[in-house]
Amino acid sequence: MNKLIYSALFLAMTANPVLAEEAENNSNTETADFIQRQVQQNMSIGRAIKSIVSHYPQDVEVVVGTALDLYPEHYKEVIHAAISAQPALTEDVVRIAIEKGITSCTNIVETAINAEPSYVDFVVNAAAHSTPDELNDIVRVAVVTEPNSADSIVRSVAKAHPNKLVDIIRTAMEAVPFVGEYIVETLLAAYPESADQVVTTAVQESGSHRQNLQRILETARSAGLSDEMLTQYALQGGATQEEITAILAKQGHEEEN
């Protein structure tokens, strides 16, 4: 299979456009035939793709792309199998699937995260790079699918899209409110100069979840923000003076003891 693909690539780089087109068509046909034979032998699309990608990781683009063309209704199996076989190629698999347009970006994100949760940052960044207009939906699906990595997801996306910091925090906390304190902790460590935006937005999104508000303020205080700054940011976020005073007083009392 490698010889076929590399021969096709070599011909495609020649000056003769007719030969290049024929080579590409032949390569696509041979790849499709090869995948279909593997599916028949393995009696499973997933097992076939996992086997092929395991043996030919350098050809992941043509293999996954062709498989998605052949079996678009089985995109979950194709994506899951390819990522399971070669987790390091997660970003490439996500990009290829999105470019094929076989389903929504968020479906691809969810499938890819489920296949390899530890590569969630790569999934989110690949999706956000390919479809920046869907950034909020990507963040929402990612934190819902893998809430334990919410802080990492938000930090990673914020690094790539710093001008969207407020939207990223808001989207993540709307989807999973209890992750607010972890988001605040990681963002204050990464972006101390944005403490105003981070704390104010987190307080706003804590809404009626007063326990979340308490944890957010306690986390921000532990990160080094003064009571004056916390009071200012929390008030901007919609908390009352009474709530803020009670929370800060309680934490101060606990620290003394």
C-alpha cells in the first residue's frame, strides 16, 4: 500500500497534469478497494481501520479520508478506531473528519474525546482552528464530555483565542457550573493580568449557585487577589456586598484557625 501511495504522490508532482490526475484517481481507487477488503475480512469497519492505521500511520490522511467517503454513516467507528490506533494523530483525524463535512463539528469533537480523553486539548484546538465560528459550541461539548478536564480545555482554548476569554469562561460554566473554581484557578495562574475578566465573568456565571460563588472567591483569594480586588470584581459580577463580606469573613476566620 505504501509503494502505491508514494508512487502516486511522485507522479502527482510531475509536470504532466493528465498523469497526475490518473495517478491520483488510481491511488484513491486502490485505497478504497484495500479498505473494503479489510472491512470484509475483519467483519467490522472499526477493526479494519484500527488495523490499517496501526500499520500505516503515515497514511492516516488518505486512509481516514477514504474510509469516511466510503462509510460516512459509520463516522463514529472510523474516528474512534483511528484515534485508538494512533492517539498522537488525534488532531489530524479530527481535522480530516471536519474537512469531510460528514457530520457536525460538535459530533466529531464528542466522538474524538470519547475515543481518547487524554488528548482533549488536541481535539478542541483542531476543531477550533478548523471552525472558529463554532468555538463556543466546541467548548460546551468538550467540557460536558470531559468535565474533569474543563480547566485544561479552557486554558488551552484561551491561549489560542485570548480575545475570546470571556466567552470561553461563560460557555464552560453555563455547561458545567461546578467547574468554575477550577477554571478560575488555572486562568489566574496563566493570565494574572486578566483577573478582572476572569473573576467577574465566573461570578456572573455562578448565578444562583451560591456555593460556587464561595469557592470561586476562595480560590481567587488563595491565588493572591486582595479582598478589595475580590470585592470589586464580585460586585461587577452581580454578587451582593453582604454575600461577599460573609464569604471573605468566613475564609479569614478559617485561615486564622
